[in-house]
Amino acid sequence: MPTVKEKVSEIVQAQPADSSFDEILHELAFTRMIEWGLEDTRQGRAIPNEEMQQRMDSWRK
């Protein structure tokens, strides 16, 4: 399993040569959010889309 430093390096190296600092930071943050979401799903901390839709609909009332 790659270390965090290796993962970050892979993400940075995969970016186009003319990427801005902000674009690279955005990609790193996006990747981290995906990892968090996948871990939440594995740990059972996610809810089905239908349930989320019902919750959102109730907020509008």
C-alpha cells in the first residue's frame, strides 16, 4: 500500500505541466474527499439516495 507521500506525488505527477498551484490543491482535496466518502461507505456511515432525497424534501416544508 502506497504511503500518503507516494499518493500525493502520484496525483501531482499526473497533472498537466501547466497546472496552477490552486488546480493541484483542488485535485488533492477532491481525491481526499473521495477517500473519505469511500471509507464512510465501508463503515456504514452512508445513507441511500432515496433517504437523502426524503430528508431534503422535508427541509423545504
